[in-house]
Amino acid sequence: MKKWYLIKTKPRQEKIATYNLQNQNYHVYCPWAKINNKIVILFPGYLFINLDENSDNWSPIKSTKGVVNFVKFVICFLLPR
């Protein structure tokens, strides 16, 4: 099943990363809006990528021009003493 993941891009390289990932047949989403006749990226430095955990090849993504890495979250639970 495909899920959306978050990718951190190099500064101001969202378009470059999107272009290069799409050339590798990945489905990428970079939210933007037109404000005062200017295109503005809504989440600068980040892209969304739609991947299947089991069937998609994730290894070329980190070495794609414009991409830094996947955004990972670590959940910690603090136990009372």
C-alpha cells in the first residue's frame, strides 16, 4: 500500500528535487500557491513523496540531486518515576 512520506530538500532546491525524482518515476507533491501573482512554495525545504514500502526502491532517493534525506520522527515516552 502506498503512503506519503516527507523529504527534506536542500535550501531553495524543491523544484530541482521534484524534477529529478519525477524523472525517476516517483510521485512527488510540492504544495504551492499563487499569491499576488507570484508562485510561493507552502513548505519551503520539504516535499511529499508517495511510496510503497514493499515494492518501491527507496535507495536512489537520498542520492537524488536536491534531496537531503527523509524526515523521520522518533516517539519517546517518558515514564513517571
